[in-house]
Amino acid sequence: MREKIHAYKEQVDRIPVPTEKLDAIIAQTIQQTVPKRKRLNKRKLVYSTGAAVVALGVLFSSAAVSPVMANLVSKVPLIGSIFSAYGDNGLKLASEKGLTTVIGESQDVDGHAITVNEVYYDGTRFTIGYTLETKQAVGEHYLGSSPDLTVNGKAFGYAGSSKHTQITPTLATGIVDIDAINGLPEEFKLGLSFHGEDGKQWNFSLPISSRTDTKRIAINHQQKAGGIDLTVPDITMGPAGLVVSFQAVTEEIGYLSSYLEFKVVDDKGNELGAYSGGSQGKKSDGKEYLAGTRRFDPVTADVKELRITPYLSLPSQGGGVGVDKNGKETIIQSTIEMIKKQGKDIEFKTFTVTLKK
């Protein structure tokens, strides 16, 4: 281990860094920062972060030509938060408040290293932030779409999304949003496997614990529109987001599962940003059953009511042209067009949720 550290130090020492320029910038930043810290101690972190941002420009300039320097950049605590730099509003807020769990676990496979930087998990979301550093440029699709997961050793299927941001040709960051349709335990062992397109694999085993600063509000709202029986049993609010849970039943097979969405507006007239959500459906006895969640930006502390409007987000394009054996063209009505026709007149009613009295 000591030999690795020594070799790493030698690599760092050989990096050409404009030390005079860097020292001058840091010195100037400290001179500007110290008086403000003395006047208002509570804003110490804000000004410290500002100083780090000044240094960030110099570091990234070197990182563009040095993978070693890029590796250093990814490990600087103040500027290493994936959520703060590339997350949505909820993740940024959670990161700024220090609510995320710092992991910092790395694995190197043939010179390609993945570091799980941080995790956020509560009753509204489960998100993983990671860094990928490679020996040579591999492209933004090197890791494919999403990693494989296990929970307490058992395979775990999930809905969600992933985001990949290329910092330099050999350094990238990523965020994986996990929507657990059937829920997750408050504490569990997460198995996390990334797969490279060249066959490389990185396996992590991480203990995960849920935050407890979330609030669930029972609603049990029910309404019917266009043959769809909709139930919204509850919403869950946390520092990083709002989640609307729902259940639906319909006799019209094929247009419900993928297109049911919600619009959420607070009592100030602000529409909350909507993000990924998951749904799980089944068909039985001529009916379609659906259960799922939709996630939104967090609710600010001064909001007392939310107005929620369910709706169908229908596709805009579909159909085609067929040619019979005589060369005659005929219009083919695709499933998408049928869905649009079935769902175009379905309108749900807006309902209000009181958050506090």
C-alpha cells in the first residue's frame, strides 16, 4: 500500500502546475474571505465554498491535460459533491445542507476506476452519485444505461433514470435515481454492479440507512374519469423531494400504465418540477391494475397547501403506411394512435392537499 502511495505522490509531483499563479489566487481569495468569516461565523461554509470555486478553475485547466490532476479534482471534498454540481433541485438542496451520506469507496479494474462518492436515501428518493476515471477516453456510453442492484443479496428490479456527465475525456461523473416500486427497508445491504462495454465489472457492497426527516400525509383521494378509477393514498415530503403515490384500475387495456402523470402547484402558484417515477402494472380478468409513484421538487417550508391535477401525458406521434400485394397503400392505425383516441377526452379533477393548519 505504501508503495502505491509513494508512486502516486511521484506522479503528482511531476504534474506541471502554475504554482505562482495558483498561490496568488489562493492568497488573494483568503484575504478576501477571512474578514467575512469573522463578521458572520454562520456563513463560514459559504465563503469556504466560494474559495474552492476560485481554485476550481485552475484545477480543471490542469485536469484537461492530466488524468492524475483530474483524479485529484474528483477527491477534493468541497468541490467533489456530484449531487451539488449535477443533481436536480432536491439533490442540490440536500447536498448543500449536508444531508447526503459520503461513501468514497473506489474500485480499480485494469486502470479504470469507479468511486461511489455519495448516497441519498429517504422516503422520497434513493440516489447514488459516482465518478468514473479511465486510462484513456472511452465515451459517454461506456457504462451502458444503469447498474445492476441487489438488496440484502437478492436481485432487485427498479425503475428510474441515470445521468452521465463527461468532465474530461478520461473523467466523468454519474447519478443513478432509483425508484423502488415495492419499497425498500429502512436499512439494508446494497449490491451495486457497474458494467463496462469492454466486459469490465465493478462490484460494490454498501450499507444503506434511510433518513428519518420525512413526513407522510394520508390523503385517500379517489375519483373516476373515462373508465379509470384513480386512488391517491398519500404523499411523502422530504428535504430532497415530494412523492405522490397512486393506484389505478381500468378496463381499457394498454393506455394507462405509461401515461398517467400529475401536476403539482403550491399555494404560491409555483408548479413543482417533475422528475422520474416508477409504475408497476398487471392485467387480470379484463382489467389493468397499476401502482406507482411520481417524484417532484421539495416543498418549501412556508407552503400550506398543494393543488394536484392528474392527467394523461399522451404520445404525439404514431401510425404508418402499409402496402398490400397489389401495391395499394393503406393507413395503419398504430397502438399509439388508438391510445390517443381512447384517452383524449379523459380529464381528471384537481384536488387540494392541506400540509399544515
